[in-house]
Amino acid sequence: MSNGKKKFSFPSAYVVLFIVMIIAVILTYAIPAGEYSKLTYDEDADVFVITAPDGSSEEMEATQESLDQLGINARLENFTGGNISKPMAVSGTYVPQEQNGQGLGDFLMSIPYGVYDCIDIIFFIFMIGGAVGIVNYLGVFNAGISELARVSKGREQIIIAVVCFLIALGGTSFGMCEETIAFYPILIPIFLKTGYDAMTGVAAIWCGSALGCMFSTVNPFSVVIASSAAGINFSEGLTTRLIGLIVGVVLTLWYIFRYAGKVKADPRLGINYENNAWTEEHFGYKEEHEKAMTGKDKLILCMFFLTFIIMVIGVVKLDWWFEQMAVLFLVSGVLMGIIGGMNERKIGEVFIGGASDLVGVALVCGLARAVNMLLESGKVSDTLLYTMSQWVEGMNPILFVVTVMLIYVILGFFIASTSGLAILSIPIIAPLADTVGLPRELVISAYLYGQGLINLVTPTNIILPVLQMTNITYDKYLKWVGPLFGIYALLGVVMLIIELQFC
């Protein structure tokens, strides 16, 4: 007999983000407002422009002497060459500001503004959905997945290892993070067919990306920009970070293999077991639709994966961003439809249908950006940076590097952009290493580890759109990733101490 009580259901991604938005609004009242003066380079006039918190500005000659005068150790060519393009905080210029608490109107308007601000990512998501919709309609995935399952039978762990390693390689080399959202509709069906669950697929892709970004080696959007802002070469500290990456990949694969093995042996042990039917229904693979691959199927499948190769080349070599990647998937989807024998009306219907399947995912991206916009408008990010920079002055070296890593865990929640966080904070934090007799590359490593660590779990990152796509609630993900978060944190601390010993 029922006792009338309803079982608690964890809120959806939308509700989680609304709660975080409310917390952000509260923080704009609880944390004093303040700002640093910001330095930008005006390429047209070839001058530096320093904008004060009150909105006034002054110009300085674009010379190394000007940077030295401002206490900025970055080299001039980093500004003139475009490596540093965002406003850089000027150390020693923090000024408290009038409190700018965000009201109900600001809260509501942050939603459309957040969507507008990440419209490039949202359009990219829609184009991915459309292209995947075309391939699903043609039945190519079913044929390809069936063939892959046959070939890999008994060696399914290789798929996990290859996916995780390649994504980690993309993360460490060019910061592959948001771009990975294109892989979930493709790879999740493969994991399902080979006996795993959606969480295994999310783990292989997302953890590979998070780990690669955490131990960035040549990533221009984090380690290169941060090192430039600190006035050092990005290769300093690279060896230690590379070792950390290798160790991290091994630990990550051990963690995923351990979980995946349990799921394969007993699907009921899967963290999202009750939603397995939904996952199988929404990710394209249908047992009853299995078929042998035709020559046309192989051509379409090759073209589809060629699209991803072109995307990576475009990002790495041609400075592509989400607009170019979106157009690539649009063109690819249409061409695959034509090759598959679809008429123009059917291509349009299927493409739009596939895009519409990801509307919820796109909205989550907009809500996540709204959180950051509320904090930026409330002028609390600079206050947090100023306050935390006071913590580490004169500290013991080991305590210093560990605390800096913790500072970046906190700041990374409020400032989701890796490059934005580097440009704002490194000019303030890096000189503090000089006061305790440490080389600045330790600050760069601490920034990478702390920011990478919080990105693994923060709801303002791409993880909530991923969970929305795969119908995994945030609490289940946190339960799964919690021990791995601890492993990454310990690994980061150990690698910082090792790097400190060899400096």
C-alpha cells in the first residue's frame, strides 16, 4: 500500500541553472563591487589604452617601456601579434565600486542576453543536430555501429581508450571542449551497442577533454595566453604538465574501465540505469533496423567522419570558430542527404527535425552564460581576485602553489572563459610568485590545474548541456565523478610539488 510520499527527483539542468543564477544574484549583493583598470591594445592607432573603473581612459605608447612602467611583464609582441587581445587587468589599480546588485529585471534579461552571447555555440549545436538527423534517417549509423560492434567484440575497452586519448590530445593541444558536443550523438550509440551505457560515453569524451585542458601543453587559449601574460615562454613547465597528462590519462582510463566493466557485467549497476530505455530510443541505434553496409553507406559514413577531421584542421590551422564549424556541418549534412538520395524537401524536414532535438541543449548553454553575465554586471569577479591575491603574499612556497591552485578553482567557477580568466588574473597573481622566490611557470601550472579541475564539475560549463543531451541528472554525474575529481585534485597538487622541487 502506498504511503502517499513521492520519491525525490533531482531538478533538471534548467532548474539547476536557475538556482545558480539566483545564487549569482545574491552574491552581487553579498560581495563588495570593485574593478581593476584594464589595458587594451588599439591596433589601428598602435597605442595602449588604459580604461579606469570610472570609465575614463588614457593612451600610452605601445612600447615595452610602457608595459614595464605599468608593471606588466608580458612582451610587446604578444599584444601586437594578437596573442593577447582581451582587456588585461593592471596590478595595483583595484578600486572599490558602488554596489551593483542585480535585480529581478537583470535576472530575467540575463536569459536572452546569455543566449545572444553564445549564439555562435547554439547555432553550431543546431547544425550538428541537423547533420546527425540526416545520417540517422539514412540508417547509416545503424549499419556502421553494427559492423564496429562485430569487429571489436571482446576488445570493447579499446574504443574507450582510443576515444579518451584522442579527446585528451585535442584538449591539451587546442583546448577542445565545447567542440566535443558534436561527438556525443555519434559515439554514445557505439558505447550502447558494445554493452556499455551513456555514462561510459560521457566519461570517455568529457573526462578526456577536461583532463587535456587541465594539463594543457600547447593550448593557445590557456597556457600560451597565460604564459604571455606572465612574461614567460609557454614551454616553461611543459615537461611536468606532459608527465601529468600521461599519468592522468592512465588514471582516468582505470577509473572508466572499472565502471564500464561493472555495467557490462550487470547493466543495473549503471548510474543512469532507469533511463536506459530513453537513451536507446533517442540515440539512433535500433536492433530491428540492423542492415549490412552498402557502398553508399560507407561513402556517407566516411564523409561524416571527414567532416570532423576538417573541423579539427580548421580550428588548429585556420583559426576557425563556431561560425565556420557550423557552416561545415550544414554543408556536410546537405551533401550527405543528396548522396543518400533524399530530395530537397526531405532534406529540409529531416535537418530541421534533427536540429530541433537539440533546442533544450542550446537553451542550457544560454542559461549557463547568463550566470556569468550576472556576476560580471555585479562587478564581483575583480573583488574576488583582489581578495584572494592578498591570501598568498609571503606564504611558504608549497603552501603558495597549492593555495593558488585553490584560488583558481574558485575563480574558475565565476569566470568560465579560460582565456578571460588568464588575462584578468595572471598579471595580478604571477608577480606574487616573485615575492616568495618562485618561478612564474608554477603560477601557470596552478592556474591550469585549478581551472581545469573546476571545469570538470561546474554547472556553468558545457557539462550541463551534455547531461541534458544524454538525460543524466547533475546529481548522478556528481556522484560518478566525485572520486575522479579527488584523484585529479591530488594529481594536480603532486605535480605542483614535483615541479617546485625541480625549479
